[in-house]
Amino acid sequence: MKQIAEYFGENVFNENVMKARLPKETFKAVKNTMDNGKRLDPSAAAVVANAMKEWAIEKGATHYTHWFQPMTGITAEKHDSFISPSQGGSVIMEFSGKELIQGEPDASSFPSGGLRATFEARGYTAWDPTSYAFIKDGVLCIPTAFCSYGGEALDKKTPLLRSMEAVNRQAMRILKLFGNEGVTSVKTTVGPEQEYFLVDKEDFDRRKDLIYTGRTLFGAMPPKGQELEDHYFGVIKPRVQAFMKDLNEELWKLGILAKTEHNEVAPAQHELAPIFATTNIAADHNQLTMEIMQKVAKKHGLVCLLHEKPFDGVNGSGKHNNWSISTNTGVNLLEPGDTPYENAQFLLFLCAVIKAVDEYQDLLRISVASAGNDHRLGANEAPPAVISVFLGQELTEILEAIEKDEPYGGKEKELMKVGVHVLPKFPKDTTDRNRTSPFAFTGNKFEFRMLGSSASVSGSNVVLNTVVAEELRQFADELENQSDFNGALHDLIQKVIKEHKRIIFNGNGYDDAWIAEAEKRGLSNLKTTPDALAHWLDEKNVSLFTSHKVFSEAEMRSRNEILFEAYEKLIKIEARTMVDMAYHDLLPSISKYVRCLDTDLTSDYEKNISSQLTELMNKAYGALTELELKIQKADETVDIPECAFVCKDDVIPAMAELRKYIDKAETLTASEYWAIPTYGELLFDVR
């Protein structure tokens, strides 16, 4: 049996493989591209392509694909074989540098938000040499960006790479002010924790709502849910353990650093966490992780649910985006450090993040907005829709001392000045964690806890990278050419703390008193996706992205339309699924049981249950009719954003009303008459 170290990354064209198979000069050129963002010469690309092809064929691959991430939120691929015709009716195996660098998929059917008409089909994929190629299901997968014929980004990777370049440019300006001459690049890193549910496939196949929408639209809670908290970190059930073992092996073969696995709070809920990676690689790996989770689950007779709230009444699933920023020399710029030099630098980067979160609360909320996540945010397993920053007691006290020019903790008589010895050494964990905070400092990184389970991490990290880049740009503009750098630095940090301390909150984010306090502080509370998306095209946001060349205004408008449209389409699908299930499955189940009771009403029990169910059926039918009218209203609303608000304000409340009566009827109907698997079966059948 192979040891992990023997097969880890065996399906990845990684640095070790390239070093062994490429000429020294070509390998050096590729490394320069990966480490410093330098463009790779076409002649070097041709050499890489040939080596990549030979390696892939040796691994049994017959096809290659440009693997990309369109605006659907999932990945896309079009397979081409390596074969080319040769004389005598035979074939040869070819793969050129041109084929490696650029592909041409049909772009007509991918979401474009008006950037492309349906008949304008041409699109291009462009190789991302900073992310390793890999073999999946016998196909060589080349990570790529995806753009239109006119060069507009049609994917999630292109803006992510642009945002990484933006933060690199501005961070390098700051580091030069601190004398970091050896640093040549700065990259953001991410470790996305992934939560998910596992349910039995036979149960899944009998639930139209799970099949069509990924979540249950009906379902009464069983006698036991998560009240005892006995599932959290509990012993992993054998069937789940077997799934996790196979999942880890598949991920490790692809070089994905799957590290931690455990049961989460809700029954049937679990989590997987990787080790940090450069942001674009982490985004690639997380997309692969979600795909492979679903594939491996099926091999075990399971289905992996990635919806943010698949079950009402128990915790939903999120994706905690652990974000940091590091130099190519290995320095984490959010590490407080031991020396005055490092601490001063740390405080400036910390203030950049605080200011960014405060000034762009709306963008951070938009970056996690989806119909599924609206069910989760503000519940007891996710932070509220109000954005705030958790720093912990010690760091908060230090910032307060700087703001007031007072000694920190009474330990020194000298007034607090940035970069002098009164700033204490930080252990990595000086405070408790705050799971109610949307944006928490956790030692040497920030944990953005608001992402939904099914989301691509690219969207949130585009925003994070860009808003921090903007603040670093402003800081560099202010500090460059200052005659008294240390004095200007102190004044700048002090000013940022005074003006943006409103965003810092270390208490209980679930407390209603905090929501009221947040309103007093002037913090936004964008509770739903349409409410949030309405701010995407605010002037300050358009200016931000266009000035850093992360999005053009046209690309921003397209994404606004795509996100609004995705929301209203999903709500309509859910509503229609409810109508279908009510008519064809659930009302007939209730009616059949009532008829059974009515044949011989000999007991008070039968009379009472029959009466209750008859009343519930009538109310459910009335709610069903009302829901159909609301769906019709949404269908007749042509304007996409307006339709999204109709779905939010009219369709969703009508869905909740129908569910209320059906779920109550479920609790009174005999099990053998109920047409679909119950919550009890879905949550506890996997053993």
C-alpha cells in the first residue's frame, strides 16, 4: 500500500515534475512566471506543452481541456484528444504551445450579463501558468481564464488574478517605505474551510426539492435535531469515515492539501479544511474539492449537499475564508511579530484592512450574496448580515492606546508611538475566537465567515484584495516623500483608528442589541441578496474596481445582471418545485390518509386528526393558489432587478405560508402515507 508522501500530487504537473522534465532554462522561465508574474515566452510554452503532453499520456490521458470557471459558479471543460492524422491512415499524438496557451470554446451559452449576444459565440480561454495543470478522469486539465472575443472577462478567475496584481502593486509600495528591498512580490493566501451534508442517495432520489434545488422545501423537524450538540466533533460514523478516506486520497493525488475533517453541529453535517495556498490556487482547489466530494459520495451510496441551508431548523453550511497577505520572502504581513519594525508594518496593514472593511461593507456583503445564503446569515450558525471586525481585547486595547496617545496597559510611561518598544509581543492566539463575527482576526489572518457553502471563493477574494489594495494605495500616496516618515506613519494610523473604529465589535453578533447598536454606528444591514445587489453599481464601487483595473464598468454591469438573474431564477425554480410537490405528492398523501380515517370514524383520535388535516388541507390549498399567483406576477415582471424584488417580497413569503401548513400536516399523517422521506430519515439514515 502506497504511503501518502508517495502518491501526493501524483496527478499534478507540479514543480517537481517540471524540474525533472523541462530544460533548465525553460524551468527557470516558468518559475519566474509563477513567482513574479512575468510573461512566458511562446517558445518556452511550446517546450512546456510537449513535456506536459508526454507526462499526461504516460499517466493514461487521451484528452486535454482548458478548465475554467464561468459565471455559473461551477467549472467548465471541453475535451479535445491529443490525436492528429498522419500519413497512411494512422495518428500521432500532438499538443502545441499554442493549444496550451489559448483555447476557443463556444461562449454563447454562458452567462454574460449582456456583454455578449447569443449569436456572438466566440470566446477564449487563456492558460494560467501560476496554477498547476492536473489529470482528472483521464483528462489533462489546464487551469485557464475565460474571456469574450472583445476581451471582457466572462469568468471568476480573470478578476481574481487582476485583484491579486492590484494588491501586489500597492503592497510593494508600502514595503519599500519600510526598506524591504529583498521583496519582489506580495500575494494573498486563502484557506477555505468547507462545510457540507451527506444524505443517503435513496432518500435523496425520492425528494424532488433536493434534486431540483439542492435544499428541502418542505419538512417538519424530527423529535431530535442538534439540541444535544452530540454530533459536533463526535465519532465519525463508519460510512462517513469510508467516504472521507476516499475523498482525502483523491484530493491528495491532485495536490490539494486537505488537512482537517470532522463532524459539524447539525446531524449529517461535516467539514473539511485545507492548508493555506495562494489565492488563485486555493480557488481552483476549492472548486475541485466540491466536485470531488460529490463524485466520491455517489460511490458510497451518498449525496453531498453543498446548499447553504438544506434543512430548516438545523445549522446550514458555510465556507470560512481565511485570508492573509504574504511576501515572496515568506513574511506574513498580518503577523504581529516581535520587533518594533515588524509591528509598525503590521499595524499599517491591519489598519488598511479595518478601513477597507468599514468603507466597503456593502461590497463584502454583496460578495457573499445568494438566495441560499440568505437563509443562513443571521441564524445561530452564521454571522449576521451586518459587517463588523473582531480584533480581540488585547489588540483593541492597543489601538485605543494609539488613538489616545496613552501608554498601553500602564506598562510603560512613554506615550504610545508606532514602532517603539511599548508595543508588546503577540502570541498567535491572545483572545478567544468569535464565531458570531463576520470578519475576525485570528492571530495572523482574517477569517471571513459569511461565505456560503456552494460559493466560489473567487468573488469574495476579488473584493477583499481590491478594497485592501485601495487603502494601501491611499496610504502609499500619503506616506511617500514624507520628510518625517515615522511621525507621518503614527499620525496616519491614529487617524484611521479614530475614523473607522465603528467597524470594530468584539461582542455577540447574534444579540439584537448589537443590531440596534450597529444601526446607531451607521453600519449597513443588507439582509437579502436584492437589497445588497442594489449597491453593486454605486459610484464609489465602480470607481474602485475600474481604477484598479479589476473590472471595467461594462463587466460590473454584466455581473450585476447575472447575480440578479441567478437569484430570481432560483427562487422561481424553488416555488415551482413546491407547487409540483404539493399537487402531486403531499396534498394527495394527506387526502389519502384523511379518506382512510373517514371510512370508520369510531374514535375521538380519528375524528380529531381527520378534522385537523382537513382544515390544514384547505389552508394549504389556499396558500398553494396564492403562490401560483405570485409566481405568475414574477414571470410577468420583465425587468430583472425588479423581478428579483418581487421574488423576495411576494414569492418567498407565499412559499413560507404553504410550507407552514404542509409541515404541520406531516406531523399528523401516518408514516406509511407520507410520500417523501422525512427529516428524521434524511438526517439520521447515514450510519
